[in-house]
Amino acid sequence: SQLTEIAVLMDNKKWEDAEKILMKLSKTNDSRVNYYLGHIYDAWDNPKEDKEKARRFFSLAAESTNPVVGAFIWLSINEKNKTHSIRILRKGLWSFPKSEAIYYQLLNYTDPSERENIYKEIVEKEYVSERINICMALTYFDLKKYEKAIGIISSFEAEEERDRNVLACIKAFSLYEVGKFEEASKIFSKLIEEDINHKLNYIPNLGLILILLNQDRLSKVEQLIEE
């Protein structure tokens, strides 16, 4: 189809060719045409980049009788006022009540202290995804709600190794904060053993040092610092 052809042109950064075809199709009032035009004018590497035009076409794609879910997300990203971004996403949920992508964006735009209600809404509707869980685990950790952070991290396993390791660090620090030193120590030790390329920037080492200092095991601390 022509829209598939346009997607290929856009992937290859052939903005002008894609724009010409889309402009001819714009009379059809197809919301996907407006959505693609929004992307063309939103692209930073397009010489014709125009944020106002991008917003206009994304708006048309969102306000259509057959809206495009991504239009609400990109409109919210282009909106400078966070409160208005949230309104746009909430409006998107009227049209797409099962959209994980809109919910994820909504969580990110909502103040961390107010995210829990949205998360409960997502859990009740059974639309929880890995990235939503990661976002909430980080949120609870930042809010010092350590037990809740541990609960979420323990409830799933991330697909990517990097995410698994970061979540393991957060879980271990949360366990440390609630006084479960033995459990935290095991996680930090395992991460140190596995992190041979120091991709975690010695964070597990620092966590283990905190625990050892708490237990007055200074010779072990010295050994870790030497490492």
C-alpha cells in the first residue's frame, strides 16, 4: 500500500518524497496520513522541520473520527506544558482505554508522588507491562517506599540483562534500607561476581561496602576498596 511505501521512505530519511505523496493523500482525511505528516515535520534531521506544523498534523490525527494512538503520545511530547500533556493523554485514553503506551507516557508526566493511583488503575485493568513495572519500581525507590519497590521487582523478570542488573541493584539497596542486610549482601555479591566489565560502575561494590561498614567488617571493606 501507499502508506507502507511512505513508511519505507521515512525510514530512509527521504522526507521530501514522502511529503509529496502524503500531501496528495491528505484530501482523503485519513488520520494516518496526518500522523505521518506530523512525524515528517517533527523529525530533527528533516531540513523542513517545523514543530508548529507537526503539532497541527498530530492534532488532526488525534481529533479524527478514527484517531491514531501515537498521535496523542507525540502531541503530549511536543506540548511544553506538563499539565496540558496529561490532559492530552487522558483524552487519548477515552479513545484507547487499553493503551499501554499512553499509560506509560502518563506515568512519566505525572508527579512521582501521584503515580501510585495511575499504577493501581493499570493493575486493575491488567495492562501492566515491563517498562511500567520498571518505572514504578524506580518511583517507589525514589519516594523511599522500599517495601513496595521490592514487591514490584520480585514480581517479574526483565528481558534485558541491563534492566535485570539495575533492578537487582535497586532491590538490594531497598533491602539494605529496610534492614535486610543478609539478603542485600547476597544480591550485591552476585552482581560483583557477574559484572566483570564493570558496566554497573562499581555500584554493587558500594552497596556491599555500606553493609560491611554497618557490620564493622573493616578488613573486608579494605579488600573491596582495593578492587
